[in-house]
Amino acid sequence: MVRDTLPNGSQFVSATGDSGFSCSQAGGVVTCSGGTLLNGASGHITINTHAPSATGLYTNAVAVDPNNTIAERSEANNTASASISVIYWY
């Protein structure tokens, strides 16, 4: 499972994944599940949104295996976030 918490004010458009992932969105959180990856393999999930309509710094946060249901050597590397400045020119 992959869970992506979208920045406040952004508008969800769509989400798709390969490797068997199926994605849905509710309340600004995109959840993709059902994917199957072999050890060491990678998959791709694409989430499309519209930027928030106000100038500001926005952070997008994502977690892989957010419920820690898959045993692995390190649970500490399952999250990431990125911030972006949105500037509107009028």
C-alpha cells in the first residue's frame, strides 16, 4: 500500500499505478493498494493534481507500507515528503 497525503488546497485529478496497483482518493488522501513487487523491484504510481489556488509553500507527504504490515530490515525509510512554492502572478 502507498498513501499520499496531498497538500491542503490542491485538487485531485487522477491516480494510476503499474504492477497491479489500484488507486483511489478520499479527503485529500490518495491510497494505492493491491500491487505486487518482487524483492528489489520497483513500481510507478502517477498522481495528478491541480495546484492550490493561493500563493504559499505546500508539502506533499507519501508513505509506503504505512501500516507496517510487511516485515523488512528498515521501517525508517518508508516515508518521503517534498515542498514546493506556488506563486500566482496576476
